[in-house]
Amino acid sequence: MPAQPPKSPPPRRKPKRRSVARLLLIGVIGWSAAFALLAVLGVSLAVAMSMASLPSYQELMKSPQGQSVVIRAADGTELVTVGPSYGRWLPYNEIPAPMIEAMKAVEDRRFDWHPGVDPIGMLRAAKVNFEAGRTVEGASTITQQLARNLFLTRAQTYGRKVRELILAMAMERKYSKQQIMEAYLNRVYFGGGAYGIDAASRKFYGHPASQLDLEKAAIIAGLVKAPSRYAPTADPERARGRAKVVIVTMRESGAITPEQAASADVDSVHFVVDRNQGDVRYFTDWVLTQLETLTDEAEEPLDVTTSLNPRHQAAAEAAAKAQPIGGTQIAILAMRRDGAVTAMVGGRDYATSIYNRAVVARRQPGSSWKLFDYLVALEEGMTPDSAVVDEPLRIGNWSPRNSNGRYLGAMSMKQAFALSVNTVAVRLAQRFGFDSVAAMARRFGITTPISTQPAMALGASEATLIEMTAAYASIAGGGVEARPWAIQSITTASGRTLYNREPDTPRILVAPFVAQHMTGMLRAAVETGTGRAAQIGRELAGKTGTTSSNKDGWFIGFTPDLVAGVWMGRDDAKPVRGLAGGQAPARAFAAFMSRALTGVAPTPLDDEVSVPGYAVTEPDAEAYGLAPGGELFDNGGQPVNPGQLDPSLRADAPAAPPAQPEAAPAPLTDKWLEEATARGPEV
């Protein structure tokens, strides 16, 4: 037989890629399961250890947490001490059902079934925060909040957050759901120094928490998010607005029916105030709203030194009471040129109304808004001596009117401002752009919505007194921003410094010469114009403001040492007969300034424009017929390089055709002033 060829060995089988991937997957799953098991064991051990360290529920009821705050004036005088107040501990079965349901709806919808932490809420918050690019929503359950309030600090660290999660799960195993809700409602901070719903109910409504109805419970539930911001002692209207959100949330969660939500009348809720508190509480309440942003210390007593000047505060309170006009409220605010608030009165009587009209109320500023119209014109190159014309003007279907229906013709810009001529202010705003005026107001710190309709030039947009006063303070400071502030330092009772204010980095809003020109026009408004009732025997600059139908009266002004703003009007914005910025508000301003500046030596206003110019060289002098070595300025007071002058101005340039004569501004004579000011109050 022929020899058989040797058989080749069978080909080696290549391992399938799918088998390798399967092995890798099994390995990943195995290790992941192992790590997960270790994590679960670790968390379980941590929870068990934390659970063992938790006090009994009876001990928990005996350990209130709280913090006292002493607020002082700039000279160290104690203004008020705000201490923690606790009402009666309410057992769960005595807490009104609307209070419990409101708290669940707004703070923790899945409270009844989660184990202390809410995975669904955490995922939702993570998604929202990721999309926003910053932290805008939290996911803390009621149990986590209770753990943080009772056992932890407010430090924003990952370590504190992990301890909070562990403690929350331990508390869920140690205490019942009812006990956790009971402890939470009896210990959480609700603002105004009140801890627990009973203390909050007694402080805000004057009765125990057992009497809370749906509307009042919604207000209290809404405070937890930001107690200092939403507390009725800080801003009653904001508290009511937040409560309306709580009502909607309760309806959406099924806690109440649509009919119950529709019939809820939060606006009918009235708040009570301790009558043994002075008007300085307008200021101290405002200070308390700022503490949360400056320190996270929540346990040790705090000592807060502020910018308030007791003499200025006494002067403001006296001036507010000296100008009684039936049915009106008054707000007075004073600050230094760096924005330090030295006095604040937010109404005629804190004991009867805690609404702070100096900080919160948004009202039309009338002609005091013309500051921004004229600042734009000055920045665009006009000067107080620039000629303007008071004559009829029509923009679309709207025509601004002067209060007495008369028109004075040609005058200087300073005269128009001093007499608060409406047509000129609107014409300037139209010429340089209503958007430019709005942008100027924004630059000077106005944060309220600003209309760009033509009536805006006359103060039709709303603003707050503190923002308008700060804008004038920026002019008094030579064009440097004045950002309102009140807290100088925060220390603990043990002497540890938590905050010490550093001066703001100077931010130039307008050039010094613009501020100087503006100061000169504001001075003219007091000396020869609508603000003459504000004169106090020393150099003073200021502007009146009166809105249509005499609903609001303003006067804002300054000396080199102090800036102050006054607003008067009704809370319901009804007309007030005879109310005008140049009358009661100007007199209140004068009364305040006279007393506040007693003993302070008068100093001159900075309204003299002086800037270096370019020296005229020999070639320029020869070409333009100028004096060698002199200086040139444009009509805005800015230095001009002669080499950049219009060639038509050269000495050898062809003669230009004769210009048509322009109407010259009326001379500022006594006869002219007497005729011009017989106009009635400005709008």
C-alpha cells in the first residue's frame, strides 16, 4: 500500500471575542456587587453606630437649639437683642392637620415612605442642578433637616452631608415617623427668632399653634425655605406670596382639594407685632435678613456691629413724626457716600406696620428719576449751560405736559432741571435714547423692571427708596458707586470674628466731571428751583419728585457729608391732596438734615469742573489762530487735542456761510424766576 501522507494537526481554536467580553462583564458585575455589598455593610454599620448614639425621644424634647443675636449701632450702642423663643411643645395629635400636610407638600412629599433619604428627590435635584450649571434645588428630606438642625452645623462640605444622610437613616430607625414630624415642627426655625410652630404662631398671629388654619399654616410652612427672607417680620407681602405657592403645591400633591385651594385667602391674614419695639426695628429687621449670607454659624450667640448712627436715627424718627399728612406713610433713609446706611425709617410706626417702605416698597419716583435723563445728556457731551427749549412735544399719541400747561421757551439745561421741566427731560431722553436712560439707571443700581416707553423719562417706572438714594449717593461720591450696606462686623460671644467688612473695590459709574456737572444742577434745584423748601443753611444738592395725581412725593439730596432720601404716600397708592416733593418731603428732609448734621462743620459741594487739557503747540497756534500754551476743552469739559480739531477751523480755511442765530437761553433774573416758578408742583 502506498504510504499515507502524515495528517496535519487540527487547527488551534481561537477564543471567541464574545467569551472574553462575557468574562469581563461577569468580572465587572462581580466586583461591583462586592463593592456594593461592602458599601451596604459600611452604611449599615455607620447607621447602627449612629443609632446607638442618638438620645431618647424624651431627651430630644428637652434639648432646644437656638441662637441669640445682639445688633449694635456703629458706636457700640445696643439696638436690639433677638433671642430664640420657644412655644409650648405640641404633641403630634394636637398639631393641626393643615400644618402637617403643608409641611409635607412643600418640604418632603414622600416623607411617609422614604427611609430618611429620598432617592427620587436626589435624582431630580441632580438633574435640575446639572441643567442649570449650579445648585438651584436641594433634596433634603424633613428627617435630614431635623438631623442637621439638632446635631450638625450648616457647613457646606461633603463630609457634613454624608453625616447628615447617615444620621437621617439612623433617626428613621430610632424614632417613628410621627415622632420625627413632631420634633421637626417643634424645633425648626421659622424666622423672627421663633423656633417651633407654637412660637411662630404666637409671634406672627398672637395665638397658639393649635388654632392654625390652612392659610396661616401655609405661611408658616413657607418660611422654612428662607426664614429671614420670608418671615412676616421682614416682609409681610413676601410671606403672603410664598404662602400662595405653598397652597398651589398642596393642591398639586393632593393634600387639599382644588376647591379648598381656590377658597384659601392668604391676603386676609393679619400679623401682630410686639408694641415694645422702636422704629429702629425697620433697620434691625433688614440687618437680620443679611446675616444668612455672611455667616453659617447657627449655634453660638452673635454680636453684630452695624453702620447705624444713633443721632441720625433719632433725627429720622423725629422728622417722620413731624410731617403728619392724613392717611400717608413716610420712609426716610440716610447713608454715607460709600453706601453705609446710617438711619432708616420704614413707616410712621413699626408697632402698627412692620412693612419696610424704605427697602421693599416699589413706587414711581416722579421727577427724581430725571437724574438719569440728564446724566445721559451730560455723558453725551452737553453741559449745564447747553441751550434747550421748553415747547410742546408729541411722541406717537403721547404729549408730556408741564403741570401748569405753560411753556417757557429757550433756557439752559441747568434751568430746565432746576424747574423740573417735563418737556425738556423727555426731549433729552428721546434724543439720546430711552434705552440709554434705562441703561444709566441700571448702571446706578436700579434693579426693578424699567419701562422704555417715553413716560419713563418722567419717572413712570417703579423704584425703591434705598436704590434711588444710593444712586444720588454715587453722584455725591464723584461718580463712584455707592452700594448700600449695613453690617460692619460679626463676632461670636467668645470673641471669634466671623466677618469683618472690607471696603468695596471702587467702581466708576460716570466720569468725575459728569458727576460735578450733575451736582451743580442738583444744587440749582435746591437754591432756585423746586427744592427750595429743603434748604438748611449750608451747601446742598437735591431733587424733588411728584407722581401723577399726587400719589407719591419724593425728595432726595445730599451735602458733602450725608445723603438722604424721603418718600411719602399712601400704601394703597391713592392720590393725596397737596402732596408734592417740594413740600412735605422736602421739609422732612430739611428737618432730618438739620438735626443729623448738628455740630458738623459745613463743607463745599464738589461741583466745580476742573480737568487738565492739552497744551496748544506753536504749529497748532499758527494753524488755528490759538494762543500758544493754552488749553482746550470740549463743551462737556473734556480735554481736546488741538491737532484733532475740525480742519474747517483752521485760520486759512474758507469762510463758512453765516449761521442762523439760535434762541439764547433766558437770563436767570428774579423776574424770570418769579414767572417760571408760578407753575405748581412738578410731575
